[in-house]
Amino acid sequence: MPSSFDPATVAALLDGNPAGVAVLDANLRYTYVNPALERLNGLRAGSHLGRTFSEVLPELRGQAAVLRGVLRDGRPREQTISGRTWAAASSDPRFWRATYHRLETGGDVCGLMVIVVEISDVARQRAELEEARGHVTLLSTAAVKIGTTLDMDTTCRELAEFVVPPFADVAAVDVFPPEVGHPVRRAEPGVLRLRRAALRGRGPLDEQVQRFGHPGEYVDFAADSAVTRCLAENEPVLDDWEDHRRGRSAFTSERITASQALGLREALAVPLIARGRQLGTLTLVRAEGSPAFSDQDVVVARELAGRAAVDLDHARRYDREHSIARELQGSLLSEPRGPHPHVEIATRYLPAERGALVGGDWFDVVPLQDGRHLKAMGDVMGHGVEAAVAMSHYRSLLRLLAAEDLPPHQILERLDTMVERSGLDRAATCLLAVVDRFGGVCEVASAGHLPPVFIDPGASRAHVVPVESGPPLGTGFGGYRTTSVPCGPGTVLFMYTDGLVERRGEDIDVSVARLASLTLPSGGSLEELLDRVLDRFGGDAEDDIAVLASRIREDPPVAQRRPVGSA
């Protein structure tokens, strides 16, 4: 049997099946036999296990070639066979209908499933055979249909879509609120509040059941509802019309009336548990005209929920780390205040798509003496909580060093040494710019970062200034240089991280050169400039983007200046 099948689950699923079922390994040796096949073959399960098909049933050894064919090409076979087994019977040959299915796990062939019914009362047994086959197929395909991403809501939606319509007419997946993020309003005493992560109905039911709670909404469950009971007992709970009449299936009578009007007659609530932790519930509902849930259905639902819960737990852990990193980065990337009334600052941070871990992009503005100010743009290598924490470490050290009033290259030298000695194992690129609003000059130094862009007021093109770049911070190599660039009133200094320009399959120099097309009319808005930049360059970014634009305001006309010493 595939390694993902638990022996106890296999026994629970197949032991009670009236069809004879066997599992053979790739060498055609028996690894499982259910009681029905024991009776058909006249041998106990222990007499099968470890022996080949031909050794157990020498009269049917000709079928071994058919079994090997199924192993080879994966195409199921269904045959009528005859012969004798060890079961006590007349000397006349017996007839069986047998189907053979190849079993795979992780893309590797691991054996065969053999399902056999003796030809008598064929119609009933064929139905049972089809049900068993359908359950096996459902479980076998779950691994490739559920958990295709690390997004929790996507995984929940895949689970709901997977079971409707093969296993239920309606499916709902409800999960506990996330641990990180905005707090959820408290429920009334005795009420369980879960977040509806997915809801799916068969055909017209899909739209009609949305009244029970759209995905993203919080749904309340009474203490005696099937959902609450299944979590309390850690066991599947069937909720039938008797429970409906007692009011145990939902919190409000309106919901009971609505479910009756839609013909929903029976629900099966199954806990989603991974690593001993409850994540939520899977609720399967069948309507009038569908068969009631059987004991086998409950076993299949439990196995399916267990597999899906593992994928949900992976997504939950990822989402928790992503949320923590996002909260941390968001708090550290709060809008910097202008260092002086004569200096304008505009910033943006644009995270990559939801499926990506948060990065270590950061920016800062620090006022210095004599009307100067320091601007920083950096990018810590890597992603996740560790990158966000490292980013905080870099920014704190930079602010400490900025107070010493050093030129940019010396700040980078000191910062590189401090990070290397601190044992922080996250390198980072960094671009520093010290602007002197009185001297009309900008001193720039780079630690492996992309060059700055200067936009003169009213100019037809910007300049991408080639700054000599040293190694990233944290390497301990040093070797940084300061470049002086004219930067008078009205000139915009534009700084950015590589997410803005880096594109797969394109040389980075080509990407950066496009920034020379940036323009801004004299007195134009920095906020509008950043909006245009992100609209133009940030649409297909694969990494986080941080951008910063600043300029010194042009002095007002002499007539508008306040006389020295005036109030």
C-alpha cells in the first residue's frame, strides 16, 4: 500500500467491504488481504502475506502476466476469470470478476490493488465494488489536488472544491482565527466563533448556500452544534434531521429553516487536526436524493481531513511567519518625518505578491547638523522574520553612527565592521546620501546597492549617477568611497531597491537605465512621482519594492521672506 496510507485506516476502510480486496507489492507479493478475500480464497490473511500471487493461487497463475502488465503501463484491467481456490466448494470451477489497479506514491509505482467479486448477485456487488474503487481513487488523488500553495485560504478552497461533488453536495471549511493580526471580536458565552475559509455547493446550491457565511466572514456555532461537538470530541460527528429538529445543527432557527428549504438533510463535521493541534473543521453536507453517510464514508472523511490538515498546518505556519514579518517590517517602515521644513520626503513600500515571504527592504531619513540630512536605502538579503529582524538591527546601528557626523563612506566602513563583529549572518546592500541644502551638494556612498537617480526640475531626462560601489555590509571587507553630486534646490534624489528594476532574463544595467526616463516638472508632486514610478515599473515585480524621493524646497521670493528678528 502507498506509504501515505495508515494500515489501521486501510483496515477500517476495506475490512468490512463485501468485495475481496488485496494489495500486492511491485513483486506481486501480498501485503494486505481483507476478510472477504480470505473467504473467497479459503486461506487466512497470514497465509497470503509475503507470498506471491502464483504461490497462493497456483490454479490462477496465468493472471500473473496480466498483473505485471498493469504494473508496467498503469492501465487498469477488468476480467472474468475462473478456476479453483482453497475454499471448500464443489469440484466445478468458480467464476469471479476481478479488477486490477496500479498504486503509486510520489510518482513511484509501489504495487497493485486487486478487487474481486464472485459472480452472484452481481448488481449489488458491482455497486459495492464501485463505491470502494471511488473511495480509493478519492484518497489517491487528494495529494495532488489539495495543498498546491502555502496560502491557507487557497488550501481550504481546494479542499472544499475537491469533495464537491464526488463526496458531498455542500462543503464548508471553517478555521480558527489567525494568531497574528487584527483581534477578532469576542463571541457570546457558549458560542464557538470560526472564520469561514471556504464554502462550495454543487450546481445551483453553490450560490444558495452563501447565506450561511461567505468565505472570510466569521460564523458562530452553538455549544451543541455538530461543529462544536466534533472539536470537543476530536471525532467526526453526524448531524441528521433529528439533530435539526432539536436545534443542534446551527445557532439560529433561521439557518435551520434555510437548510431545510434547500433540501439539506445530513451533515458530517470532521475535525482538522495536524501535529495534535486543532485547526478547524471540514463540514460535508448531503441533500435529499443523495445517499446517507455510511460508516465507510466517515472513515474516508476522517482520512481525507487528516491529509488536508497537514497541508493546512504548513500554510498556517507560513502565514504566521509571513504576518509577523509583515507587522515587524511595517512598524519599522513607518513614514519618516521630514528632517527640516525645507526638505520634502515621499516614500513607498510595495510588498511582492501574497505568496512571497516578506523581504528586508528598508529606508530611513536622519537629520544632521548644519541643515544637512542623511538618507538611507537598504536591502537585507533573504526573506522572512529573520530578514525583518536583521533590517531592524541595521537601521538601529545606522542611526547610532549617523550621530557621529561622519562622511557616508566612513559610516559604511564603521557599519560593516560593527555588523561583522556582531555575528549577524545577514548581509545587506545599502546606499547612503548626505544632502547639504546650503552647499547644494549630495555626498553618496554605496555598499553593493543600485545607483541613485537625480531629477533636475523641468529636465527632459534624469541622470542615473554611477557611484563606485563597495561590497555588501556584513562581509567585513570594507573599501567604500564617497561621490559628490550637485544637488541644488528643486533637484529630486530618487533611491530604490532592486525589486523595482530587477527582471528575470534581463541585465540589471538595462533595467536601471530605464529610470533615466523619469521626469518631474518644476514644483511637481513627489507623491505623484512615486505613484507613476510604481505604476510603470512595479507591476510585474517578483520582490518587495521600497522607494524614496526627496528634494530641497526652492527658497521663496525675497519679498515673501520674513525679516530677521521679526515675530
